[in-house]
Amino acid sequence: MARTQWTPFCPDATAQVLTDHTPSSEAQLSYQAPDGGVTFTTGPFATNTEVTGPLSLRVWVSSSATEMDLFVTIRNVDPQAHDVNAIGTIGDAVPVAKGWLRACHRKLDPERSLPYRPYHSHDELQPLTPGEIVPLDVEIWPTSMVFETGHRLALDLQAHDGVGASLFTHTDPIDRDRAGLAGTNTIYTGGSRASFLLLPVIPNQ
């Protein structure tokens, strides 16, 4: 961890990109749950870029429903727009990293949370008020991936399991009641509602 450079990449809903600075203008992007989602992508990396360690995401959201499931997938995309996958524990192709959060469990434990590892208390349900804008802090599993020169990092924010979920899906009809999750989910970026993905970048020696 001593060499880690904690580097924020900020989604910009105007162009669906990830930038190394906070967009000055607020913007928003919506999708339909429980089947939709949006993707934000960096520009091509100028050099080989190593990402090793835990990741986290702060994202401002609202929904027309009282509940929202957010599924986060980090992907490595080559210059031909093909995903560069790793090998999972059962031999399947997996993306760089994943994270999940149900919005009603967004309450943080401030004493245990770290900037790169939010800790949720799970001691109180906080349903959404339709249309209310709130921050979600999502823990993303630790990873180690080198994004080669010319590759891009893609951030998928979806209302369902993304690519590479393999056997670890969230499809229980009781827990994932489609009618209760149906609605318009909105992602907010820039200005006073600056969402950001925190990456553990390891500088080249």
C-alpha cells in the first residue's frame, strides 16, 4: 500500500466518460430498472497502468421507486473494444472487479469506513424517497490488473448482474422482486454532486 496513488476518476454524464477531474457542470443520466444500466469509459491509457488493491465508488443517485439495486462492474477494454478478462475461481472469464449495494443499506459506519473501503452498518433500512438524490458508497472487491497502453477502463452501473457474474447471480424472485425494483434510476455527476471511482494506481518504477 505504501506506493499506492489513490486516484479518483469522475463520471461525466454529459458524454458518458470517466475523467481525471471533477466536471464543473452538473449532469444526469437515467436508465430503466430492473433491466437497464449505463457505462462510463476512460480515454485510452497513455502508458501501462497498474491497478492493485481495493476500489470504491461514490455515486449520487435517485429513483422513481423506493428501492434501488446498484451493480458495479469494472472492465478492461482493448483498442478493438474487446473485454480483457481474468480467470475466475471456477475457470470462467471474469472482469476486473465487481461491487453491489442495495440503496436501503447505504448507511455507513463512520468509525470503520475508509476512503477506499466503505463499511456499511446494516443496522437500519433507509428506503428511498422517490426523486430524492442521495449518495451511495459502494465497496468494490480488491483486484490486480494492468491496463496496457491504449486500453480503457469501463465502469458499468446497472440494475442487474453485469457481465462475468458467472454462478454468483442475484436472481432470487423474493429478494429481487422485479415489480418493487421497477422504475427510473438516475445517476448524477459533476458540480456539487460529483460522483467518483477511487482507483489504487501503482506507479511504474
